[in-house]
Amino acid sequence: MPSPLIEVVDLVKSYPVGDSGTLEILHRLNFTIDAGEFVAIMGPSGSGKSTLMNILGCLDIPSGGRYVLNGTDTARLDPDQLAALRNRTIGFVFQGFNLLPRKTVEDNVALPLLYAGVSREEREARALELLRQVGLGHRVGHKPPQLSGGQQQRVAIARALANSPPLILADEPTGNLDTHTSEDIMALFERLNRDQGLTIVLVTHEPDVARHAQRLIHVVDGHIAEDGPTKTILGRAHA
Amino acid sequence: MMFGSLLEEALQAMGANRLRSALTMLGMIIGVGAVVLMMAIGQGAQAMVSEAIASMGSNLFIILSGSSTSGGVRMGGGTVPTLTATDAHAIGELPEIAAVAPSYPNNAQVIFGSNNWTTAIMGTTPEYFEVRDWHPVSGTVFTDSDVRSAARVIVLGQTVVRNLFGSEDPVGKTVRVKNSPFVVIGALEPKGQSLDGRDQDDTAMVPLTTAQRQLFGNPFPGMIRFIMAKARSREMMPRAEQSLIELLRARHRIRPGQEDDFTVRNLTALAQTAAGTTRTLSVMLGAIASVSLLVGGIGIMNIMLVSVTERTREIGIRLAIGARRQDVLLQFLLEALIISLVGSLIGAAIGFVGAWLAAVVGGMTVVVTLSSILLAFTVAAAVGIFFGFYPARKAAELRPIEALRYQ
Ligand SMILES: Nc1ncnc2c1ncn2[C@@H]1O[C@H](COP(=O)(O)OP(=O)(O)OP(=O)(O)O)[C@@H](O)[C@H]1O
Ligand SMILES: [Mg+2]
């Protein structure tokens, strides 16, 4: 049996509050995600979804428990090794896009390649290819503020794909988009999952968005309330 | 390759905020410009002083007749004639003294053809030229026999030559001084300015006896104005001074407790003092200018800190997509370095132009040395790294999640 892409064991996250106290947000989470899965995470606001995603994305570190990514225990890595992991293994898509507004769309997409040490010509070629792939081949020289929200999120997805990571993490990628644009973005994710075998984990509040995923993890108050096939869980909620 | 990319990132970031980059640079420009200019002026002053010292002659005493104080009334040295040519001769016999020259100067007009020039005419002996390390560029100087015979020969300084003869060779020509004809037998090499700014070349020499008997009728026959004496070495100067004083006191029959009727000045010591003062002045100029360089450096640090804070989100995004700490550190450090190096380049250029203006328009002596240029650049690079490092490290040590969450 191949080891899972993501393995979370007794994961705890707490924040310090006041002078000495701590507030536990995530309580002893346990789950695994295999390569090639498309997982949606849902749950009420403040339940700890973003906190979990930031840990999965190696942007934050857990307070307890283990997070094993692609066979590596992340607790053993120093900040630079974590940076390399974020660069090569993870593509993160944010709700607020997080593009660099002064750089062109092309330079934004090429930035992870720069930190991977790829040459300038290769960077340009790859960025152009990725932008075509997300349907923005004609917007290469634009700057992010000149684009619509949906277009900006496509740029962000292209950037996440730059180093061909096996894992895409998206925290409410459609949160700032209208229904129609959301559908476009989700179709893109679905295609990436189906055609390229990318593992996708995304957080959403929209059942319609979650429906694109095969599996759904329902987080409530820092616990996993439910974990199963999307159809089963959402079907039951509607009933 | 990675370095090149980071350099591009740094340049792009600076280009995005041109006015701010330029203003930050201005601090460096002023700092380095001031250092280069002040060092040029300071070193120029030092060069001028050491040139004047070298032209004066080395290990030199001047003995003036008259005491510095006389019966409670201060008198200028040389006002009462008490020194004689035989005093000078006796001084010359001292073992510490290499050469001695009695001097009897006076102002007079020298006429050649339709040109005339008033200058200080020095009655002296051939040893004068040895004492002053002063050699003729053409012709020769007078001899002891010229002195014995009170010959009407004259040796001219370059300023006198220029004013009377232009570019012609004066040797062999006859000039008139106080209606007496004098044959020009030599022209001296130029010595330039003295420490006190006088033109040392504006002078002429005649044999002592000629000056005393024929030119400036002496009310005290045999008396001279001052004696120049050269010690055998620098180390011997204190002993020589002692011997000089003892000798003259004995010769002038001055009893213990009584005041000297002459004054001895150690010109070389005075010159060293002047050189020391100039050096101190030059160091102070440099130090003051360095303060502006420091202020420029603090300006860089200030702006870089603001920039890091302002760009926290950007740093967060870079970290999120895989920038390592050193990537962020290097990018910000490069920004600081570019600002300080480009600033210092422009500053150095402005400093040079300033120095050139000081020389051409202000008539100052300025010296721009390679070492002052290198110093300016080393300091600029050091300032850039030193003041850029803290903000850059602050940026590099940001935690990705905190940087992303910033405001
Ligand atoms: N840095 C922090 N310090 C203290 N508490 C925090 C911090 N970050 C998040 N929290 C708390 O953790 C809890 C979970 O936050 P999180 O952002 O993970 O919720 P979420 O499930 O993503 O909510 P939403 O659906 O609104 O995005 C919240 O109560 C929040 O206040
Ligand atoms: Mg959230």
C-alpha cells in the first residue's frame, strides 16, 4: 500500500491568549489524503478551516501532533526546507489572490520558478504556457489590478502550478467570485485533478462548489465532524 | 543566475518607488561628496604645507638680533642690531652647525631697461644658498671672493627674473640697483610660497659686503639683521640651539640673570607644528564630512525599515511561494547596496567637480588621491551593508503566515 500524500496525526493548533493562557483551535485531528484525491473542507466560520489549511500548506506550524507530507515529517524541517516544500510540493491558492500588484501577470506566475533557480528563458516560456492553460494567454503583460477577480484567481492558480507540485491547496478560492466565475474556476480545478492527477484540497462555504470534490471533510469547532464522499454527506444535508 | 534574478527583483522594487530611492540616495550622495571634497581640500592643504617646508631648507635656525623682551618692553626681534658677521662666523665653527649665513636684507628697486621691480635684496654669503638648499637654474651664485671684494654681482629669484626679463635668460645682463650697475650671475630655482604665504622667489641676493657698504649704508658698521644656521641633523637641533645660545651670550658678555640680546627660532620645529596643525585640520574636515555619510547611512536604514514594513505582505507572498530566508535577505541587502553604491558614485563625481571648482575658481590647492576614492567606496559599501542588514534580516525572519496576515 503506497503511503498517503498527506498524513495528519493528533494535530493540535493553539494560539496564545493573554499573558499565559492558550486557546486551542484544532483538537487532535487525524486524517489522511491520498495522491489524486479531490477533497473539500467545509464548516462554520471560525471552525478552524483556514488554520488547518495554513498548516497543510507549511505556512504555519502545528502546536502538537504530526503532519507528514509526501513521506516527510514537517516538524523536522528548518524554515528553508519548508520554503523548498512550499516551492516544489505545494501550490497555494488564496481567497484574496495574493498576487504582487506591481509585477506583470507573467512575472507573477514565474516567481516560484525564480526561487526554484530556473533560468529566465525557461521561466518566461513556462509562465506563458501556464497562462494559456488557464485561458489567459492574451493577458501576459497586464498587471493584476487591471484584471477581474476571476482572471486574477486564474493567474494565482497558474502560479500555484508553476513548479508542477503534486498538491494544490485552495482556501476559499471562489469566496470573492460570483457564481458563474466560481463554476469556471471549479471546472479548472476539476480538469487539473482529472487530467493531471493533481491532489486538490479546497475550503469552501458553498455546497455547489464542494460538489466538485469527491470527498468532503466537515470541520466543526476544530473537530472533524464528518469525513466521507461528497455525494453522501451533501445528499443527506439536503434531505 | 539566482543572484542575477534577485538583483533584478531589487532593481524592480527600487524602480517602483523611484522618488524614494532617489531621496535615500541623496543622503549618500551628499555624504560621499562631502567626504571626497573635504579630503581633497585637507590633503591639498597638507601638500601645500609640506611643499613649503621642503622649500624652506631643513634643520634650520634663524637668529634675530634684539631680545624678544628688553627692559620689560617687548621689542620685535631684529629691531636693535646686536649681531655681527663675526658672530655668524663663530656660529659656523660650532660642531653641530653645518652652515651659517649672515643676512642683511633691505628693499630696493631693481631696474633693467624700461622694467623695474621692487624686491627684498639680501646681502649674504655663499653659504646662504647651502643653508636654504637653493640652487641656481642658470648661471651660478657668488663666491667668498665676491664677498671679500664687495663685487657688484646679483643673483635673482624667479619672480624678479619674470618681472624684469620675462622669458629671457638674465645671466650676464646688467641691472641697476640704487643707480649702481650689477651683473646678474645667476637665477635661482623657484621655491613657491612660504608657510606664511609669502612668495619666496620675490628676492635677490648680493654679497653681504656689497649690501653693507654700497647699497644700504650701515649706521652700525659690521652689523647684520639675522643669521641663518643649519644644524647637521634633525637630532642635533636641540643641542645646537643650546650651544648657539651659550656661544652668543659669551660673545656678547651677557652675565647670568641678564636677558639675551638676540632671539633664536627653530624654524624646522615651527614648520612641524604648522604641519601638525594642518594634519589635525584635515582629519577634522574628514571627520565632519563622515558625519554626513553616517547620516546618509541612517537614512538608508530608515527607508529600508519603512520599506520592509510596507512590503510585509509582499514578503509574505514571496515566502509562501518558496522564497528562502537568504533570498529575501539578499534582495533587501542588494537594494541597500545599490542605493549606497550608486549614491557614492554620484557623490564622488560631485565631490570631484567641487574639488575642481575649488582649485580653478577658488584658487585652492586640492589633492584627490586614489586612496580617498577607494575609502569613499569602501565606506559606502560598508554603510550599505551595515545599515541595510538589519532591515533585510528583519524581512527575512518574518514568519510566512504572519507576513501574509499583516493588516
Ligand atoms: N493568530 C491568531 N491568534 C489567535 N486566534 C486566532 C488566530 N488566527 C485564527 N485564530 C482563531 O482561530 C479560529 C479559527 O480561525 P480560522 O480562520 O481557521 O477559521 P475559518 O474556519 O477559516 O473561518 P472562516 O470560514 O470565517 O474563514 C478563530 O476563532 C480565530 O479567531
Ligand atoms: Mg478561513
